[in-house]
Amino acid sequence: MALSAALMLSGCGSRASMISAVQPISVMLGLEKITLSRDETPVNVMIFIDSTSETAVVSFTGLPAGVSVKYAASDTSPSGMLTFMASNFTPVGTYAEKVTAVSAGATASTEFTVVVVK
């Protein structure tokens, strides 16, 4: 009886080890404050995503009308370059923004500021 109980316990332990937990990720920008001119001049900002995956989905919350962002990851990492641009109809002002990265089944966000000038 003790032998079968030991086998059952070891079976439970090996089954539990097959379940893997989602590893946390982190996201950080190279600048906390990004100043954009309404003349559509591009501004490049590094995005650093620490993840076990080579890919990520990046999204933004709070961008004003007329601001566009392009995300280009590196070949071997989800970290890369963000290119911001403001059009001539973007309202001048200071905006609280949030960038969110989803990678390897985990999500991370960070806040930053965009300042749009004439």
C-alpha cells in the first residue's frame, strides 16, 4: 500500500511540473517625455521590452488625434524603435499616454508624456 501511495504522489508531482507559469515581462521607453512638432518631423524613441519571446504586440492609449506611431522590433528581440509624428492639425498641448506590450502571454505597461508644440 505504501508503494502505490508513493507512486501516486510522484505521478502528481511530475504532472504539476508540466504546467508552466507565464513569465512576467517589462516595458520601458528611452524617454519619459516626448516633444513633437506639428510639422510631421519624426521623433525616434527606443522601446525596451524584456520578454522570453522575440515578438510583441504594442499598443497605445491616450494619443491625441493626428499623432501616429510606428513600431519596429529588432530581429532578435521585441525591443526596438518607436517613430512618433504629429500632423499639422494635432492640438497643441501636453498629453498623458500609456504604452502596453503583450509578449509571451504576459502584459506590461508604462506611462509617458507627449508634448505637442507648434
